[in-house]
Amino acid sequence: MTKPALKIEKATSSRIGEVDFDNLQFGRLFGDHMFHMEYRDGAWGEPEVKPFGPIEITPAMNVMHYGQAVFEGMKAFYVDENTVNIFRPKMHFERFNRSCRRMCVPETDYETFITALEELIRLDKQWIPKKSGTAMYIRPVIYASDNYLAARVSGVYSYYIITSPVGAYYAEGFNPVSLTTPDGFVRAVKGGTGEAKTAGNYAASFLPAKKAQEEGYTQVLWLDAIEKKYIEEVGTMNIHFLMGDTLVTPQLTGSVLAGVTRNSVTQLAKDWGIKVEERRITIDEVFESAENGTLTEVFGSGTAAVISPVGSIQHNGKTIHIGDGKIGAFAEKLFDTITGIQYGKLDDPHGWVHSVSV
Ligand SMILES: Cc1ncc(COP(=O)(O)O)c(C=O)c1O
């Protein structure tokens, strides 16, 4: 792999003094540096790392009208004074490019991506929180940045990678989430944009999520858009059901985001000799399985929380309760193993971690 030459402009002063590492909020503070690259006339230009700061835009910028934007969300973990681990950057990158293809955004190359991540981590290594459960969140984004008002593919794109120190998701212990199927809304349909990590998918989910929260639920459990009976995913997580000795995970049908954590969960379960089924699963099957006692655990998987226990699911006026208000033993083992690999405390048999010497 030939390393692309990154132009580097170092920040002359640091904002690290603003960071209260004991009270980190998600995505509120950003590292001193950011990666930037521009696409125009059919090619990506010179990659650079420069001080984080405002960008100049006009109200005619394409992305603000037509939503042509793709992004990723991943994490880097403090191991020791000399090492930081990025979790599965290659898999995140591959999904980033798949999102680009679906949204007509020009693809980028892995060498530039990983070199940019390594450089940002080295330059802003003091920004990486050290306490257990904390991490440096990494947000790559590409958006249409030409300036004209016409609903067609942009010819100009801006690519940024920014970083943000994030606190422990479970600082006060695991809180099982309550889910509800949506009342009249759908998230995505095969052939649409559901499997892309693109801005509009999130904008479209805000109203159903707000309604669910007003009714006292944590998040929406999305069903397929056609028959409204097959389970797809949850807000910003994939979902898994432990039924007897089988881990059932909704299959990737074209309308579900292919989670990196989802893939890690199913791989570990297979490693441990658990029967794993990636298949279509109906909400009725889950309710029946809860009623006949075979459903022992339900949990979500995603970069933010890693594993999120589900305590209840509401559908058509009926509610099932899962577990006893705590995380299940299987979900906890997954959480401990994935975080153990992330922090370099456990073996990494699948080579998921990309270690950076800082
Ligand atoms: C819609 C959606 N589903 C699932 C996930 C989980 O994916 P990952 O494990 O790659 O974070 C996310 C988070 O990125 C998401 O936004």
C-alpha cells in the first residue's frame, strides 16, 4: 500500500482545555484537526489535514436542497501511551463506498482514508479519552458542494473526517431500551436508500422516533415496508434475538443497514458454536417465542453502545417483556468480548483492530 502524501497544516493553538473528560457529551466537541479533500472536474484533489473550523458555504449548496450526502460512524480506543486501536476501519470504509455508489457520490480510496485516520489520531492523541468505556468517535462525511438549484447529480463534493471524544455509554449501568413498532411509518424499502448511510434516512426517521418517545418508548422497531411484519432494525442499531440455542438476526434484505457491530456479533456467536440464523423474522414469531418461553434475550448492536439490551417490545397494543431489567448473559459476553478486543485487552482472532502507534 503506497501512502498518499497528505498536506498537513497544524493548529497553532489547541482547544483541548475546553474538554471535561469526566463529563463528555456525545458529539459536542471536535478534535483540533480535520481531514479534507475536494472533488471537481471528475477527480479527487489533494488530501489535507488542517485545523478544525468553519467552512464557507452559500445557501445554494446542493446538499442542503437535495440531500446528496453519505457518512460513516466509527471509533478509536486508547490502549496505552503508545497505541490507539481503530475498530474495523476497512469494513466501515467498504460500507462508505457502497453508500457513495447508491447516492451517486464519487468513491474514495482506502489508502487515503486510513492514512487520514492515522494522521488525525496522531495529531490529536491528547483528545482520545482514556477511561474505560470512552472512545474517540470518528465521522467521515462526503456531501454535494456545488452551488446551483437543479435536482441532478452534483459535480463538486467535499469530503471531511472529523473526530469527537465520547463518554462511556453505560456509565450508570446497562439500561434496557423499550421498543415500539411504528404507527403508520416505514423506514426503507428494498430498492430505496435504507442500506446506505445517507443523511435523508435519518431526517425521515426523526418524526416516528419523536412520536415513539412521546408515547414513552426509547426507539422504533422498524418492520419491512411492504408486508409490515418482518423485523428490520432499530433507530441506529441492528437487532438480534436469542431463541433457545439460536441467535436469529434479521437478514440484510436491501433495506437494512449492514452494521459493522452486527457482523461482529454474528461472527463471535459462530466462533462460540452458537447456531446463527440470518433470516427473515416476523414480529409475530418474536411474540410467540416470548409467550412460549423460548425467547431469552433481545439486544441491539451498533457502534455507539456496542450492545444495547431490549427490555420490552410493543406491537399492536400488546407488549412483551424480555429479561429482568438487566442485560442478558449472552449479550453481556458479547459486550465484554467486543470491548475487550477494541481496547486491546483480548485476542483479536479476526484482525478487526487497526492499531496506530502514536
Ligand atoms: C440505521 C442504522 N442501523 C444500524 C447501525 C449500526 O451499525 P454499526 O454497527 O456499523 O454502527 C447504525 C449505526 O451506524 C445505523 O445508523
